[in-house]
Amino acid sequence: MTRAHIADPQIVNKLVAGQEDRIRPCVGATHCMSANRPTCLHNPETGSRTQAPQVITPCVQGSRRVVVVGAGPAGLEVSRVPAERGHQVILFEASNQFGGQVSSRPVAVGVVNLPGN
């Protein structure tokens, strides 16, 4: 569960609250192990202990429409924050799936699939 906690530090709270669909999954890119401090392709807050956890407050000035082009890791994160603030987010992606180059990487280097997985 270590990499799962790096990808989403609120994983336990989300599980307890029955919000499994809101968990940011680890994609197994092993990027978190390539530096002297924890980093994650999907969690831009990693390595910033003085700023985490990020608290997103609802917008009090009314909802706006936000357009994001590109559904790679950066585009998904840019979409998440205004959506959690209550804005309407429209996300455009040229390909037929989200994730950008991360989703096109079939298996991380050095990762072995165990039987049953």
C-alpha cells in the first residue's frame, strides 16, 4: 500500500467513507522510486510536505465553465481541482482514452505480474 498512499494520501479516508471511485490509483510507473524523495506521476503534491495536504474549498463566487485540452496526468489534475471547487469542467482529449503517455505504457520497468493479478 505504500505506492497507493503516495498516489493518494487520502486513500484510507476514502475507503472508510465508501468513496472508492474517488481514489487516485497508482499506475505502477515506479517513478516514485527514482528520486531521493517520494514523487508520483499522478500526485503533484508529493515531495511538498510544507504544502500538503491540499485543501480545496468550494467556490463562493458561483460556478464557472472551465475547458481543459488534453487528458494526460497534467490535464486530469488541472480538471480535478476546479471540479472539486464546484465548477463545470469540459475535458477534451484527441485520443480515445485518458491518461496520455502514462496509459500507453503497458507495464512499468522491473514490475512483474504475479499469478492471479
